[in-house]
Amino acid sequence: MKTYEEKKENLRRQIRRYAREDLIVAFSGGVDSSLLLKIACDAARETGKNVCGIFLKTMLHPAKEAEDAQKLAREMGAFFRILEIDELEGAGIADNPLDRCYRCKRYLFKEIQKEAERSGVSRILEGTNEDDLHVYRPGIKAVRELGIISPLAEAGLTKAEVRKMAEEHGVSVSNKPSTPCLATRFPYGTPISYGEMRKVEAGETFLRNLGLYNVRLRVHGELVRIETDRKDIPVITEHRETVTEYLKKLGYVYITLDLEGFRSGSMDVEEQKQ
């Protein structure tokens, strides 16, 4: 098994090789893609090539992410480009099918490939890490089918190691919590709309402002289930009345707190068993 130092060197070596030509990084502004963009920009300064971070402005992610991502890209010395995408229609996922993530990733990366072709760039990098390979992530199949490169996973870097390396390289979002697509807050087969996702975004923003790190609102019709780290459950109970009042104003009738705490991919429980 490779050590952390060996994994870091493998990543740098890979990226230096890729940076012999211009690169595009699928850049969300999260810790994985931010580390990837940082290492790519460092390598490109040595080779004299260009790196462009492409941000997909979608309705399935919090609206403020684009502004933060642009600031990060500029700090790293990357070019930055925004592609505005409508996944519900373009990827055909408005009914939240079981293969939603696969359809969506394939659609999004095909749009990035079109942009790469227009720019004359042949290599596209994205931020899947080693841990992602061992949980239910159907979108990874689409990434592989399209020939997108996943350097963090190739180097064997886990999420914890990505955060550690990002901190070592001065990446400001090294401790940023993950912000997966808002469609993950709804059970498969439940029709999703931009209006419902904006409600979830507003509710999660309200809860994070209470000082929570990881937080998800899982929506089951009129019932909303709050997930947060177990250590932060007392924060919810302490602010029970204000939390209940705010979420009811958003339109939820039943407000519940999940005693198991935050679990990434908790809507994928049945799929993970298969």
C-alpha cells in the first residue's frame, strides 16, 4: 500500500505529464477539484501551458457556488469559464430515476467536451477521489466511458488525504464541507423541480448559519428529515422552535430529526446493498 507521500508524488508526476499541453479541469469549487486545479496550475507554470477551470452553473447546486469558484480560480492563476446547464431537461432526470447520477454526469461532461473541442483541448480532468470508488457513485461510469481523467483517484488519494494535501498547498477550501447535487435530497422516483430544490437550499443555508458543518434536508413529500453530524444534534434541539418555524414557512408540514445523524448518500441505502 502506498504511503501518503508516495501518493502525493504520483499525483504531481501525473499532472506534470498532462500539463505538457493545455488542460481543462471540471471545477466545482469544492476541495477535490480545487486541489486538482491548484496542482495543474503549478505544473502549467513550469511547462508554459494554460489551465482552464470550467464551472457548470446548474440548478442542482447552490447558486452562490459560481462566485466562490471564480474567486478561487483567479487565486490559482487559472482561466475560468462558466457553462450554464439545465440538467432536468437536458439529461432527462426530472422524474429522479435510479440512474439519475449516471445520466446527469454523462450529459454534463459531454457539454464540457464540446467546450474542450472548441478550445482545442484534448485532456479533461475531474476530481473523483479514492473513497468515491468504494461507494454508490453511478456517475463515475459516465466519467470513464467518456475518457475523462481522474488523477486523484489514480493516485489513490482518499478524501482525508485530499483535504490534508489541499491545506498543505494553501487551498482556502481545504475544510469546506461537500455540497452534492440537490437532487440527492429526494427519494428516487420522486419528481423534482427547481422550486423544490431552492426550498432545500434555503433550509440548509438557514441550518448552516446555526453553526452546523454537515447538514442535509431529506424531503419525503410533506415531511422533511434533518441530518447533521451527531455531535451537532443538540444544536438542532436547542433551536427547535426557530428551526421548526422556518422550515414550516418553506412549506414542510412535518419536521423530523434523524437520530442516526449525517450520512453521505443516505438516499442510496438500497442501491448500496446491491
